[in-house]
Amino acid sequence: MTSTAEGDTLSKELPNHPLTGVRVIEVGIYMAGPFCAMQLADLGADVIKVENPDGGDIARDSAPFLDGESSPFIRLNRNKRSLAMNLKSPEGKELFRELVRGADVVVENLRPGTMADLELDYLRLSALNPGLVYVAASGWGQTGPYSQLAGLDIMAQAMSGLMSITGEPNGNPVKIGVPICDLVCALYGTIGALAALRVREEAGHGQFIDVSLFEAGVSLEVWEAGRYFATGEVPGPLGSAHQTSAPYQAVRAADGYFTVGATTPRNWRSFCDVLDHPEWASEERFKDNPSRHAGALGSAAAEGGRALRRDPDLRSGLQRPPAAGARLLLERTAFEAGRRRADRLPDPFLRHAGAAGPGRPRAGGAHFGGAAGAREDGCRDLGTQGKRGRRRYMSEDALKPAEPELLMERRGDSGEIVWLTLNRPQARNALTFAMYERIGEVCLEVNADPSVRTVVFTGAGGRAFAAGTDISQFRAFAKEEDALAYEERMDRVLGALETVRVPTIAAIAGACTGGGAGIAAACDLRICTPSLKFGFPIARTLGNTLSMANFARLTMLIGAGRVKDLIFTARLVGADEAAAIGLVNEVVPSEETLEPRVMQICATVSANAPLTMETAKEALRRIRLQMTPPDGGSDLLLKAYMSEDFREGIEAFFAKRPARWKGR
């Protein structure tokens, strides 16, 4: 556990909101989708609300209006930016795909199948961005007998049973005052998105999350389901009374309604004191909560809100106004109820939390100690001309391109260090073909710049150096030329690393697998943290193979026997073993010490004779070339990449199931 002092220190080191850096694309209308995305926005995510250019979200037309804007819309769309986009047009589709390539989460609550009709569904979008988390909210789920029915909150409240347990006994069905199924469905979507983002940090891929209004409503019936499955009793409305506890409801005294929740022994004793009958606390009929509920205070199903007053002793105690001197005591167990909403909104607590104003409320459901102050911005502008003729404009930075997938900066006193960061943390820095090409270009630039003395590779996010090649790209492989072109690209890029005239260093934290391990192996030095997981798990993932050049590089590092061990077992090697067998040169104590140590090594290398290092690199490259046949083992590449097993490995990966190997 962390002491208070340590906790305070830690809090001061958290200047950002929890989801700062996360980008969310919302395709939402009215309630569930917008409310879900708003929770993420309140937590600091950059939420871009994509709206139809013809008027936008229909909630914009919901009265009442505040300074010409829909007040309900404001409360559903704070801290978002609006972007008008016609998703039915080719241009709009392509623009949306560009947004998704740089996004972490998509939230939508359209009719199931609509995004597929637009060719913008999860299957297609995840091929562009394997790390994408996709939340789909609907009335009845994405599949099943009701999926295509209209999904409105009142229908979900009725079908889930919530309306059958709301209201007074023997009364008409009553809808809960707020759209509870819409809102709870949205919150489940938020929880699912947060959990999926956490899983993505470890697994490297996103996932599809299906939430529905109907299931949200059913999930809330905890007490009712418990009673039904225990006794077979079909629950009914209880007014304001509780299913199992008493007294726990709104009651009417001489000076108006108040609520009471005297369910614990302490609260019950305090309540008896307020009524000037402390002896009731020890009477048999009131001895515990089950006795109070079953006996004199019970029968709520039959009498609803009158249940507490059926006992003659209680009747006199409840009808007289609470004495002024007992008011503070009453507040231990009961709070006034029945006041009008307008009277309640200026409540001191709500003002303190920031939720009492008429404009854009700042308060959400969670407050983080030490994080940045509450956000309080709106989603005023649609990006086109609105229905009521108000001037609209497109958020200028909504289409800012995502950061480059390979970041390059110059470090050192004279910029002698080229520091390269593999920058796809949402996908554990899985390498795209474009990233490989850019690495090759940087190698040429370094050789043309005599001021460069070292090159460093590292991964963004701290979870991975690079978790292989982005597997979604392999789905396009259809002919032999595709496989040969891929390995030719790999060999060209890794060969360029070998021919860089200055030493190259891989600074590794976390996963270093597949293509990432290939880059690290092609570097001259490898420095890692204890979190290192190094390996080529292709025998259990894709069923493909390495090129002859990569086999030669690994063999030069650790020998043929250990290469076979890595490939055959598909296991990942930890930091200590990697150091013992020569995969890495040094293990630093922590991620915090990795960069300073690499900078020290760069300083040492930069001070040494450059031609000595250049000739040593070239000599070792020539030795590696002697180990590699001229054709690069193309027959072996085609045998693996053109196999049924390779196709099965890709499909199994995206289906998140073990591959079923056939050996052909």
C-alpha cells in the first residue's frame, strides 16, 4: 500500500487526464453512443464526433434551447469536437478511414448492419488499424432475433422487466424517469472500451464490443432476479419500498415526504431515537432487518409507500414533524425527499461537483485526485450550415494527421545521435510496410550525413519495442510475388541497417518479436530492460518462416542450436536468458534507466575511432553474406507463405483462436 505522503507525491506527478493521448471517433445519435463517448471525453480522450452534414445529430433539435443551442445536446456532447462528414460518399468514407487509422476507439449506436452497409464496419476498419477498439451500442444486440427491431429506451425498459417493477402496486406500468437503459448501456460501452484498451497494451490488438439497451436493463435487476431464482416469486412494483430491507422508502410525515434508510442496527437505533421510542430498537418484532421487513414494517408489495405507517405505534411517530433538535440525528439515517427538481439543482454538493450550472456541466461520475482540472468544453459546431441557419464550421484540427509511425529526432550536444522511435503504441509498435520503407530511407540519410555518430531504435509506449509485423497486411497476400516482395523488402531494410556506417543500438523494453526482433538482431548493440520478451513465435501464430538472411543473422548471434530452440518452441526469451546467450549486450535495472544508459553508450561510441567501427561492421556483414545463398532461399519462403497453414494462421489470429495446422 502507498502511504498518504507517497500518494500525494504521486498525484502531483499526474498532470494529464487519464485518457490523454487516446483518440475516439464517435458516430452517435441522441443518447447511448454520445453518452458513452462523452465519458471517454471527460476522462481526457480526444473525441471527434462525426455527424451528418444535413443537420447533424438529431439531438441538436431537442428543446429546450439555451442561447440558440439544444440544452440536452450540450449535456450529451461536452468535451467533443464536431466533424461534418457524408459517410455515404466515397470521399466521406475515405476521410473516415483516414481518421480511424490514427484512432484508438470507435463508438457508434446506429442500427446493426448500417456501418457494414457503409463499408465501415469493424472487420474492414480493423484491417486498417488492428489496434482499434470498436464499441457498438444498439437496442437488442448486433445479432439475434430482435437485432433489427427499433431500439428505444422505453421498449428496452418494458422488455427487460424494469417497467413491471416500477410504480405503485396494482398501478399502470411506469417508465423510470431517466432513460436508464440508454445510459447504462453507454456506461457498459465505456467500461468495455477501457478494458479493451488495457488488454491491447498486452496483446497488441483491439476488439469488438457489443452492448445493448435490453441487456443493460436486465443486468440491473439484481434483487429481483435473486428473489425469483430463490423463491420462484415473480417480482412486482413496490412503490419506493425495498425488496428486502425495511424501513427503506419514502414516507409522509406531517411536514411532507422524507426518505428513510434505516437498514443497519446503528441506523435503526438512531431512527427510533428520532421518533422518541428508543425501546423499539430492542423489541422482538424489530430485532433485525428480516424481522422488520417481514413483520410490522413489511407488506410493501400490498401497501407500497404506506407500508411504514400500517403499524399504529409508528403512525403517530411519523405524522408529527421531526423536532428541530432531532433533525441532525435524523440526517444520519434519512434525507428529505419530494422536493422539486428546480429546488434540488442548486444543491451545495452539486455546485461543488460542478454539475449545477445550466451550461456545460463539468462533473462526471469519477474524480481523479492529482489529475488535471475538470474539462468543460462543448461540441457547439457541426462543420456545415445547420438547419436553423446558424453559422457552423469544421473543427480545424479534427483532421490533423496522426503522428508519424516512425519518429526521428537528433540528440546529443551536436546532434550526433539519430534517435528513432517506432510509434504505434496502440498496436504495440507492430511494423507496417511503410515503417520498414522509412527505416531504409533513414539509413541512406545517415550515410550521407557525416555528423551522425550513432543511431538508436526504441519503441513508443514502454510496452513493446515492436511486436512483429502488422499481421493485417498479410491478408492481401494472394500470389507468390507478394511473399517474395515482402521478404525482399525485409532483407533490403535489415541489410541497410548492416551497411549504416555508424553503430546502431536497439533500446528494448517489453515485447521484441517477429519483425521487431529482426530489426533488433540487425542492430550492432542491444540494451534491454527486465521486461524484455524476445522471440519469433511464428510456429504458433502464422506458420510462416524467416528469410535465409535473418536465419544467418541469428545464427551469428546465438548459434544454430539456440535458433532452433527459439523457432521450434515458439517461446519468448526473458532478459536474463537473453543476456546469458548473447541476444542482448546489457540489461538495465528499469525502463527509467534505459534511455540514460543508452545515451552513455552513445557518448562512448562517438568518442571512438569511426573507421575502426565502420570496417568492423563491414567485415561482419561480409561474413553474414557468405552464410546466405544468392537466391535467399526463395523456395523455402514460397513453401511457407503460399501454404494453407499460413492462411489459417492469419484467420486464427484475427478470430483469436488456436490455429489448426495441416502441414500443407
